[in-house]
Amino acid sequence: MTATEGAVRDSGRPSGTGRPLLECRGIEKRFGAVEVLKGVDFSVEAGQVMALVGDNGAGKSTLIKCIAGIHGIDGGEIRFEGEKVHLHGPKDSARLGIEVVYQDLALADNLDVVQNMFLGREETYGALRQLDETSMEQRASDTLKQLSVTTLDSVRRTVASLSGGQRQSVAVAKAVMWNSKLVILDEPTAALGVAQTRQVLDLVKRLGEQGLAVVIISHNLHDVFEVSDAITVLRLGKDVARFKTAETTQAAVVQAITAGTLERVPGQQEGA
């Protein structure tokens, strides 16, 4: 791997602990004769927002699905909190504290916020295992409050009635409610308006400030540069560069993504 390293970003908070929470070493993944991941190294620390970028087909989604336990790896190893782990399914990763918020959010439109946040993990009481609605509603409200989500007037609103930014907030709150240590966000601002994008980016920053490790996948480099502490670039199934955000430019990241030479990013003002 060719790596480009810089200084720690001065964002008013630590950009990591210095020791990886998640570490992928030489990850290989094949689908038949197609080699999708070719010895990828990737890591993220607690309290760090790591951006994972690359062109379509670079292997970003496959790497994330390997970390989530959806795909088994064909080579290399995954270490979590310093220990080698074997992930045979999403439940294994969830037990470790790894939660993934996919681009489609996987929310049920016909259910309310509380029901979505506890879907498949409902709290019950008594011999008849009745739903503990009061406890679940309180926990859902507390989690949203902890994340400073102020755009929801009621946790009993159905998801179908929420805006894109509100839905993304619910999906993230659902992910962090279960003692999560690592939250992976797949294109969290895709198809959102300006105001909704602002809400989601602020939420991503708060996750890092609360000490969680965050991986954000995005094609929007403006968003990446605003919230991330570090950037890892994948190209054709390989990790080709790693940057500290404060010590690089969008042009350098685009060059790493495309393997071309770019003097400036189209549409970017001079000196930005």
C-alpha cells in the first residue's frame, strides 16, 4: 500500500486513541473468478471519523459487508479491540458492537420511531412477555436526546411521515442504542437536501465526539472533508492511499481515486 500521512486534525477533539478499534489486515474477497478485494488494509480508532472513498467498483461496499459479517473473507484477518475475530454473520458483528446504517436505511415505513429502533430487539415483561412500551419509548427518547436530535417532535410518529434527514437520524440512533463501538454509515447524505444534509453531518460529528469509531462512505468530498479526521482511498480492490484530512486537499484525494493528475477540483474555488 502507498500511504500519504499528515498531522492530526485540529478539530477541538481527539481524532483517535492511537490504537485501532477495528483493524483489517490483508483482506481478500473473491466471488467466483472475480477478485473484489486484493489484500486491503483498513483501520479506525475509537473517537475517529474515518472516511472510506473510491470510485464505483472500488470495493467499498464489499469491505463493509465483510466487516458486518455478511460476506466471509477469503484471506487476511479482522481484529477488533486487538483480538482476532471470526464473523460468520451480522449477529457476530453486532455482538462486538459493530452497527451498519445502509443507504436504504432498512426502516419500516408503517411502524413508528420506537418500533423501528427496537425492531427484532423488543423489550418485554411478565410471563406473557408483553411489550414494555413505556421503557422502549423512554430509551428511544433518551438516545435521540443524547445525539441532540431536535427535529423529531414525537417518537410515536410513523417513519412514513418523516423527512429524509429525520429518517437518517432515526437509523443512526437505532445503531448507537445497542452499546455500539463502531458505526458504519453508507452514503448517509445521498439524496438529501441542504438542510437535511446539515443535520446528518452534525450528527456524524457528535458520534465521534462521544468516543465512537465512525466509518463514513461517501462520494461527496465536501461532506468528507467537513466531518472526517482521516480518509482511506480504495481503487480496484486495493487500499491505495491514506490521508489525514487536515493535511491534504480534495485534488489529492481525487487523484488517488482516479490515479490521474488533477490540478484542481472542478467547481472548487481557488484557494479552497
